[in-house]
Amino acid sequence: MGKIIAVANQKGGVGKTTTVVNLAAYLGFRDKKVLCIDADPQGNSTTAFGIKKKGVSASTYDVLIGKARIQDAIIETEFKNLSVVPATENLAGVEIELLNMENRVNRLKMQLLPIKDSYDYIFIDCPPALGSLTINALVACDSIIVPMLAEFFALEGLSQLVNTIKIVKNNYNPSLDIEGILFTMFDSRLKIANDVVAEVEKYFPGKVFETKIPRNVRISEAPSHGKPIMYYDKGSKGNDSYTLLGLEVLGEPLVLPQKKRRGIFNFKK
Ligand SMILES: Nc1ncnc2c1ncn2[C@@H]1O[C@H](COP(=O)(O)OP(=O)(O)OP(=O)(O)O)[C@@H](O)[C@H]1O
Ligand SMILES: [Mg+2]
């Protein structure tokens, strides 16, 4: 059975898109069939998968307003087992258009029902807001990954998100679960970072991913090349961290595949 995971946090720039793109790529590489829905008008995950928005004929916008079936909006990427429903700028108008429509919070869920079991994982990249797009994602999903920064203000944002999750759970999606809280751009040398992790672990026992994603410049470069980190720089720390996150999601031991230690025993006279 397919699992739908929304990656959400109303705070901007916390690594939602980066997490969708790189986790999806790893799971696809591991022979899982993966679909990513870009539910953000910025269309960042669309671009990060190397898809040109100009060539897009049907997008998340068309799917939500019922102009296209989701099957007709799916684009296969050049990466293994990985497809995308792209987003373009017109998605920004959907919040207002949905106001007058029936079932406005259920629209993504309805579209996903017939295709859910054709995939092992479906990720939804949410925008930095708690509007109709994020609500549609929370109603449609089985679980949520919450990327966050280990900063003081992040805690305030988290309680707002948790409230929204509660409302959605009580009204529309009783089995909604937190898959995990993921610390991104993490610097373990900072006391505040470790304090914030301890605080979040106290309130969400067992829900904080053991894997922390460090700040890594290769991760931030990869989208401009239209590639997930594992296809851009396999040897980077960034790739190691998203590999470990992938293993954690799969429930496998957190052991990295052996790296070739080139040159070390390779003496030349
Ligand atoms: N681990 C990391 N190391 C270095 N840079 C990172 C890392 N994770 C994300 N970034 C960079 O930080 C910026 C924000 O990341 P990202 O776009 O994934 O966040 P987001 O939560 O999706 O943002 P938005 O709310 O605007 O959708 C991007 O420029 C991204 O390349
Ligand atoms: Mg984003």
C-alpha cells in the first residue's frame, strides 16, 4: 500500500523542498516507486528535479481545480523511479478559487485515491503557509514530516503547526500521524541547537528523527543543476545525511554504504 507523506512547516526556508527532493530520490534509487506533488506556487521542487516550467501542460493547479486528472499531470523525471506533479505560478491563485468550490479541503485527497497504490511513496511539498494548499495536503496524507531549524523561534512556529494538525485530525483525517520532526541545516556545535532538540524531544517523544541534516553547500548547489544531491555529489556530507534519513524512513539500520577509500593504500614508487 502506498504511503502519502506531506512535508510541511508554515515557516519559510526550513528545508521542506530540499527534504522532499533528496529523500524521494534516495527512495527511488532503492527501488521504491515515488511520486512528488509540488504543492507550492514557488515550484521549487519542480525546478530542483530539472523540469522546465514552460513546457508543463497540466500542473497541481489543474488537478486541484478539477481541470485535469492527476494521471495527466504526472511527469517522469530523469531519475530512477521518480515522477512529479509540477507546480507553476498559477497555483498562487488557487487559494481564492477554492473558496467557492465544494469539498475544498478534500480535493487533493480525491485526486490521489485512484493512484495511491500505484506508488510506494507519495510526497507533497507544501508552501510556507497554513492555507488551503497545506490543508489539502494534511487532509490527503497518512503522515507528516516537519523539517525545522534548531532555533529558538522555531518552537513558536511548531506549536502553531501542531494546532493545525490537531484541527485537521479531529475534523477530516483521524489517522493523521507525525512521521517525524527533522532538524535541518543543523550545527551540533551550537548549544542552542542541542537545547532546541532536547526541548522538542521532550514534547514529541520518539518523533524526532535521529538523523540531523547538517548545513552543506553541495545541498544548496544541487537544485541549480536540476538534480537531487545523490545525483549531484554522491560523496558529499549532504548526501550521507539524506541517505541516513532514507534508511530511517525505511526502518533500516543507520549504516552508510562503504565508501571507497581511494588513494589511501595506493602507494606508487
Ligand atoms: N542542509 C542544507 N545545507 C545547506 N543549504 C540548505 C540545506 N537545506 C536547505 N538549504 C538551502 O536553504 C534554502 C531553503 O531550503 P528549502 O527551499 O528546501 O526550504 P523550504 O522550507 O522548502 O522553503 P520555502 O518555505 O520557501 O518553500 C535553499 O536555498 C536550500 O538550498
Ligand atoms: Mg519549498
